[in-house]
Amino acid sequence: MSTTDQQTFILELKVLSKILRSSGTMDRSTLALLGERHLMLEKTIIPFIPESTFITPEVAQKLKQAESTRKDFIIDVLEAFLSNNTKFVDSLKSFNLTSSELNYCCLLTLGLRGKEIGILTGNRNHYNISSAIRQKLELSPADTNLGNHLRNLYETIQCETNESFVPK
């Protein structure tokens, strides 16, 4: 396992920890998926990331499985978020976002930063995606951070509709 792979697992755990700590208005099924992945990384993967380059076959298999399930995990989180937050998703769809832009917005709303999304999804084109979304949302580059804007919009819609609202 390369240093980059190790750093990606550690980053993923840190990102999940951050999201779970600040998940005041997140729907329960999305929160549960994030919690399950966090627990799996914390208990079965991170302790096995060695300081040395020697990896036992068992550890290599666990790491390979965690890597291969990352994409499915992100898809599951997006599906849960999209299906449980219809008012928010509908408001984003009204800006004619593509499905990949909508997914990117959902991940930003969950608390990931563009760079983190790029690392976890393997799509390093976050500047261009963010720029395209800003144009469609009619936000200038000088306006608020896109993630903050989306989280504020999400919270406003959730409070108005009381949809998926979990008190802080």
C-alpha cells in the first residue's frame, strides 16, 4: 500500500468524523451510512495501516475491500441523501444542474470540501465543477463559499418544511 493510499484512508476517516460531528440537520439514513463507514474504517482499517511497508495478506485484503467499497459507499450516501431531502434536491434541480453537479452539491452540503470530494471520488476536477455550479446558482466567485451557501440553503429548506430535521 502506498503512502497516498494510507493518506486517503486517513483523510476519509477525518472527513467522516467532521461530518458526523456537525450533522445537526442531516437525515437519519444518510447519517447512519456515514456512521457505518466511519466505524468500519476506525475499527478494521486504520489500526492496520502500518508504519512500515510490510503488509500481511489479511491486512492487504481488508484494505483492498475498503478501497473497493468506497465508490459504492459514496453512491449509497448520495442515494439516501437525494431520496430523503426532496425539497432541497428539487430546489437545486430548478437551477438545471447536471446529475454529477447535483451529486457534488449534495456532498458539499454534507460537509465535504471540493478537494476532499476529488480525493474520495477520484475526480480531481473540483474547481471546474464548482465554477459551473456557481454560474448556474448565479453566485460570483466573490460570494460566500459554495459549501456554506448550500448548507445554509439546506438548513433553511429543512426548517421551513421540517423534512428530515434532526435537532442539534
